[in-house]
Amino acid sequence: MQVNKGAHGSRSSVKCDALLVDTVSRSDTYPYVDIREDDVTMGHEATVSKVSENQLFYLMSRGLTEDEAMAMVVRGFVEPIAKELPMEYALELNRLIELQMEGAVG
């Protein structure tokens, strides 16, 4: 995040959330803050969570396969972001997630 000279009274908050879906996943967050004014309010936060066995167990006890349960958890994690995007981008994001969860990408 950069706040240039002259941007008096600027306020910003950066939030980085990560979801670990397997034992080899990792998340690296490198906040960059460059403030060139004195009257600026900025914040940065990062969270890392992993899909729990309890989440998967609950969904699987409702008839989902493990893959379906994992996909549902991932979609639930991404949904707040996707709903802020224009419709065509949200649809593409959801399709890419589906492909990734099926192992067709990457």
C-alpha cells in the first residue's frame, strides 16, 4: 500500500485471508506500506486457516463426498470476494476454482 504526498487524511485497511487445503499448502504475506504523509490511518491484517477435519466430517455426514465437501468449504471461503466482483469475473473465478478442485489446472 502506498500513500503519496498530498493524500491528506487518507484511510486504508488491507486484509489478506488464506485457506490451506492440504498438508503442503502454505501462505506467505508480505505487507508493503509506504506512507508519505503524517495524517494517514492505515491497517493491515492477515489470517491463515485450514480446512478442518470437523468441517469435512460434518459435510460428509450429510451425504457429500470428501471432494464435494472440500469444494463446498473452498467456495464458502471465496464467496464474499466473488460477490464483490462483476458477474463475468465472479463466474470465471468460480469456474477456475472448480477446475483446480478437479485437478485440471496447475
